[in-house]
Amino acid sequence: MQHTNDPFVIKLRQSLNQNQKINEHNFYAWKISVSDSCAMQSLMLGDPVQGLASYQEREVKDRAYDIEIYTRSGKPMVMGNSSYSIDPLAPLEEQIQKTLSNAMQVSNPPWDLPLPEEAEAEIVLTSDVQIKSDIKAAHAKLKSLAASKAKSIDQLKLNSAELYTNICSTYFETSTGQHGEEDRSDIYFEMALEKLPLPNTQEVLKMKTAISIEEANLPGFIDEVVAETLSIDQANLPKTQSNTSILLDGKTISDLLKNLITQLNASNEYNKTPFLSCGDKVFNGEKSSDSDKLEITLDPTLPIMAASSRFAAEGMHAHKAKVIENDTVLHQLVSNRIGQYLGKECNNITGNIVVPLGGKSKQELLQSVPECLDIISFSSLLIDPSTLTWSSEIKLAKLYHHGKQECIIKGGVVSGDLRENFKNFNFSNKVTKINEVGNSFSPAKGYVGPDAMLIKSGVKIAGE
């Protein structure tokens, strides 16, 4: 592992071990994390000749060192932990002492940190080979694909676009003997367009995230944005309805299922917030006879997916498992710490959401109901992970009667309840892949499953 012999990591390891020895009655354990990142960034304007012309290009490199210190003290014993981003140019001892002092202010029930596991974790491909091997060439390829497609845009003004290509290598080690390293790639692209002739009061801004060049499919994404922008000024408000059918795309499906999965976390049970136990149904009331049944597998081994990893959150090996079958919960997600608190066996189930396909095409789903609102995009989908209720203003949708498009819809608010939605729904028979890179606000999300979901229960619309 390339970071093991990093001179600063060696120095940091020695200092932490020395402090642990001096404070042996309180200093329980430590963790070192190192991340190396490289980002290629292009800010662009629409150009009639080039399609997209860069006005700012940057390459940004960074190496970050972080530590986490765990303490045990008092009678009865309590356990604390605190993290700190280390500045290699500042006095190291002061930073370690500050982290130790902060950890001592925290009082949690104690738990044992995991030890190294006997077998090596399965190797998982978590980055695009092209981006990892030559990020500059990969970024240039993505920019060329977008610019070439942008040349063919007509009836619209392409105002601006941004492209970020990133690769990051992370390494960790603990005083209990754990260690590991992974590479991650990701792509972010956004573009803003408006319909001609100008001046225009409506601009469409859309963004795309991906893990690989192939998955990004920037030409296909640009086609989708163009189609949306051309139709946006033809829209009407929806009618208010207390129970209606809607069709959701893969991204929205993945957002809803991600929030459902949060209720499988055993930490919800420990924290006394709403949770699902083994044997619980995902729906309330009576199930419709023509509804599909929900099945979800969490898989951390899928190549080049956002939620793929060799490791779970506490550095233990990540495990794959089917967590919901026949609308019924099969497993909670039990981490090392929460498992000790609840007296449950740790399973470290995590990974990408994998859902089997349904039996009908998107068109067949639209034809299966008298009226359906096909949601192209929401303004901002708000999901309550405690109640599993959701709502959003409609940014753009298509209204269908018996499978035939009637009009474009914009505005109005759609709301739903997942526990009611799962009483009567159908998935499409075409697969899609969704990836969203994790950040400090939200964990990574990977989804492989149906590209559409027809919901026939538990949806309301507030419109005209």
C-alpha cells in the first residue's frame, strides 16, 4: 500500500503510539486516514463553432491527513471519540493532544473496535480504469464528447456548462491492526439552456453524476436536456386529485428506496426512531392482486458503482445480502458498534441497491391505467426517512390517457407515502444504473434496477 511508507504517516503513527502509551488509562485506540485527490475542472460557454468553449481550466491536487482518537475513562466506563484534520506544517503534538482532549469530552456506552479479519476482503473495482490511468486524457475525452454533441443543438441557446473529472485514493489504518485502500472516480457535468428566441424568462439547468465515462453518456444526457427545454413553455398546471397514478424514473426510484433502506439500519432501533425489523412488511393495509412485490439486494461488489467497496463503515469486510423479498424484510443492517449495543450479530451488509426488473415496458405501464402522470423531473424531492412520506413540486411531466400523451405538465405538488405506494405498483422491464458519490451530507448511492415505476396507490396531487 502506497501510503504505508509515507514519511508523514510513519511520523503520525509513531506520535499516536507514543501518546497512547503515555495515556494508557484513557487513550484506547486511534485511526489514521489519508486521501489523495486529483480533479480536472472545466468551465465552459456555449459556442456556435466549437459547441462548448472553455474559459477556465484547472487541475487541483490535494493530500489530506485525518486522525480519529478513541478514549475510555471513568467508572462506570464511558467511551469517547473525536476526529481531526491534521495540518502537516503545524506542530503535531498539539493537534494530537487537542483531539485527545475533545474525545475525553464525549461519553458514549463503550464498544470494542474490530480486529483484523482472517481472510482478505474481496477485490472490488471502484474506479474507471481510463480515469485512474490518465485523468487528463479522460477529462479531454468527456469534454470532446459534450462539445461535439453541443454543436448539433438548434432552437436553443446553450448558455454554460461545467465538467469535473475526479479520482481519489483513500487509505486507512488503525491501532487494532485494520488497514485498507481504495480508489474512487467520479464525473460531474451540468449545463444550462434556454429556448430561442430570446429574451427568455425560463432557463433549464440539469446535472449528471457518474462513476465512469461510459455511464456518464454525455451525448445522451444532452439529448434529454434539449428535449426538456424545448417542451417547458408548453406546460399546464395539473388537476388536484386525491388518488392518482404516476410514473417515476430510475433516479426517483433510487431516492425513495435509499430512504426505505435507512429504516433497516439497526441504529434506528437503538436510537428509538422508526425502523423495520425482520419479518415486517414494507406496505400498510391490503396488497393489490396486480401489484409487483418488492425485492432488494444490497451488493458492495458490483464493478464501478458508487456504493461498491471492500469495506463497511467501520473498516470490516462489506457483505452482500438480499434484505427484502416478497415485500418482507429479511435482514437488518447491523454494524459492529450497534450490534454490541443491541446484542445482535454484526453482519456489515451494505452496498448498491439491486432490484429485479418488472414484466412490462414503460409504454405498457402507461397503457395499463386510464390516466397517468409521467414525471420527467421534480424541482426538489423531499423525503422524510422517519415517516417515509415524500413530496415535491413538479418541474416537468407528461399527462397520458390510456397510453397517449395529452399535454405537458409543470407546477403543482405531488405527495406520497411509500408504505401506501407499495400496496399497488409495477416496475418496468428495462434496466438503468444510477450513481451518486457520497459526501459529508449524504452517503454514496448506487442503484441497478428498473428505469420506471408505476405507482397506483397513495399519491396525491395539488394543482388547479
